[in-house]
Amino acid sequence: MKYDLHSHTTASDGELSPDALIARAREADIDVLAITDHDTLAAYGEIDQSTLRGLTLIPGTELSTQWQKNNVHIVGLNLPLDDSAFNDAIASQQRSRIERASIIADKLAKKGFADILPGVLEKAGKGSIGRPHFAQQLVEIGAVKSHEEAFKKYLGTGKTGDVKQVWPQLDEVVGWIRDAGGTAVLAHPDKYRLTRSKLHRLTDDFIAAGGEAIEVVSGKQDKVRTRELAKLCVEKNLLASSGSDFHQPGKFWAELGQQSPLPEECTPVWDRW
Ligand code: AMP
Ligand code: MN
Ligand code: MN
Ligand code: MN
């Protein structure tokens, strides 16, 4: 069975519509797919069920949180689509995204890029507004040559556009997922660039809040890091998840379903479903 439990669509910062993503997953022979757009479940409302043909969809989302001044992402899997408390939480994340977008726009205006918000809003469309839409707009106005340059100069960790104070604390967000009956997964632990001891503390806090799994395999992650994360996963008695974090075809992002297999010592999160 082939699993990909982390992917994005136009409902957030992915390039493909939900139906196009599903078509691509079927071409890649994926059996079980989770669409995990940033702070939204909207993709699930757009899917034409007749296109699934044997593909199992696991309702999910990738929630933005704060942990000790870091912006940490928590994937929620197997979520109900009609839980009113969870939908309220999603709505509050959406409001935070809009609030954050105007803060980022004001900060970029001070750097000399005036009035970029309308173009950014247009790029986000109906989807969750995020930093990648700012990156697109900065490319369009000629402020930078590429997305990568936009993140490197203005939007990435520690730069002007890295605004994280709007996000709720990690334990609160894990609680939302638990209360809705879903499984909380610590997303791409390698991306936070934490020291070994900080990553252990993050994992302990995540477990204390009710977190159950970590992404041992994420996208094009280095093999050495995968082995280290497998060790952490076993040591902390967590379940293991695997996802491409696919956003669009091309070099920067991993292709859908192309992640390396989970190390054998790990118990896959899907074994519990
Ligand atoms: P946000 O969800 O608005 O905080 O934006 C985070 C998103 O930006 C990630 O999910 C990626 O899609 C994208 N991203 C983060 N770092 C980079 C980078 N260095 N280059 C391009 N895209 C990035
Ligand atoms: Mn993204
Ligand atoms: Mn993420
Ligand atoms: Mn993601």
C-alpha cells in the first residue's frame, strides 16, 4: 500500500486543484492520500467523489502553531468535516491568516514595497492566504527574481515577513485535533532547525498535549535525518507518519507519493486506523 499523508492544493498554497491533485495521486498509484492544506479543510468540500475510484482520502489539515517562539506545524488526520468546535477553530485560524497578512504587508511597505496586499489577496483567491502568495507578488512586482529569493530576503525564518505571534500555542492546537477525534502529527520536524535537545523538548511537549505521531519521513528529507527521526519516534513511543508535503510539480518540492519508505522499526500511524 502506498501512503502520502501530507499534501497541498489551491485551498492553500498548492498549485493544483483538489481534483487535479487526486488525478495525480491516482497516476502515482497512491492508495491512501491526505490533503492537508494550511489551516483549512476546504478542499474536501470541492472534491468530486466519482474521481476517487479506489483512492482512500483521509481528511486532514496542517495547523500553524507557536512553540517557544518557533512556528511549528501540526498535521491533523482523520478529522470529521462537520465538527462545529473544530470548524470554529479553523475559522479563527483563517482570521489569524488575514490579520497576519496585513501585518506582513505593513512591514513590507516599510521596506519600500507599498500597497502589495491587493495583489497578494488576489493570488490567494479563496484559499488560505500565506507567505507563498507574498512571494509570488514580490516576484511579480520585480522586487525579487524567484520564490526562493523572496523567502531568503523577506519572508523566511527571522526575516521581516516571519510573523508568528498570531498563532495559538501548540498544546491548544493539539487539543483541538484530539477533541475532534483526529490524530495529531508533528509535521516535518527537520524543518525547524532545532538542536537535538530542543527537538526532544518539543516532542515531549507535543506528547504531553496529546500528540500521537511524528512525520519520520517528509518530502525529500536526508536519509541520515530519517534514521535519527526513526530513533526519536521509537524512543518516545510515537507512531510514524509519511508525507511528501507536495505543493506543485517541479524541483523545490517532493513529488506526490515519492517519499522513501518508513524505517522498519517504526509503527505506521495507519496501523491504528
Ligand atoms: P505560511 O503557511 O504562510 O506561514 O507559509 C509557509 C509556507 O511557505 C510553507 O508551507 C511553504 O509552502 C512555503 N515556504 C517556506 N519556506 C520556503 C522557501 N524557502 N521557499 C519557498 N517556499 C517556502
Ligand atoms: Mn505550504
Ligand atoms: Mn509545513
Ligand atoms: Mn505542508
